[in-house]
Amino acid sequence: MAQWLIDPVHSEVTFKVKHLVVSSVTGRFTAVSGTVEAMKDDFSDARVSFQADVTSISTNNEQRDGHLKSADFFDAANFPVLAFTSTAIVPKGDGAFVMQGNMTIRGTTKAIALTVHYNGTVKGFDGDVAGFEITGALNRQDFGLRWNALTETGGVVVSDEVKLVIAVELKRAQGAATAAA
């Protein structure tokens, strides 16, 4: 079994949410970690575990970031980590997968599905490197992120749907076995 580690320097965990109905706000988590274990070179049997430090959230606006960390949203003081653990990988062909798993945010765990594209594996400066692009969406209300307000015209300030856009680079753990085809 090969073990791979998320390289946080070469990975981006971002999200987009509609703001005032007409635009989107993009945010990201800058402190992320995780592991992937796989026997197969194409990662079709992978087991994924991912964590993000909620206090590392950044939307390029300190006031908004503070509000997102508050009890109105993530409640970072009581729930400092969000996590994802895969439960199934479904190959779709040409390096595409659907990854099913359990997302935990604010102490609530719900099943979600993410679309994964495997970009390949190469020899990096200090070992094997694998790259992935991951997309998906979730309903923030399902995880207790319920704060909202209405605009003067009756539109919501923050949409319920949160789009996930993730680019992950993995490094094979030192001493990890080579995956078998």
C-alpha cells in the first residue's frame, strides 16, 4: 500500500459562494493536510483523509474572515477543523472518478460526492508527485452554517450552495511502497 501526503504548498482548497445574488465570493483554507492510501497506480482504490484548519480561512477581507470564523458560521472556537473521509471511489474512465465520502463541518457529518480528475504522476525533485483536480458542491445549511440576511429587494446575502474547487498535489510518503498496477 502506497501512502501519499497532501503537499499544502502546492495545493489549493477553495470555495465559491454567491453574494447578494449577483456575484461570487471566493475563499480558501491555507492550512490543509491529509493522506491518501492506494494500492493501484491510477488511485482507483484510494482511501482519502483530509483536514482543514478553519482558522486559516481567507476571503481577502479580514472582517468577513472574522465573521466566517464566528459562531454565525464555522464556530472555529468550538469546531476548529473541517474534515473529509472517503467511503468509495467510482472510476468513470479517462482519469475521472466520483469520490464519495463523509464531510464534517461544525460537528455535523454528511455524505457528499466530489468529481475527481487524476492528472497523472511524475518524478518530482524529492520523489513521486501526483496531481488531482476536484470539484463539487454542498449545502451549507446541512452543516449548521445558517446565518443569512435579506437584501432590500428580498434576495439573500449568502447563497446556500457552496461550490468547491480543489487542486491537490500529493507526495509519496518517504519509505512508502510503490503502488501495484
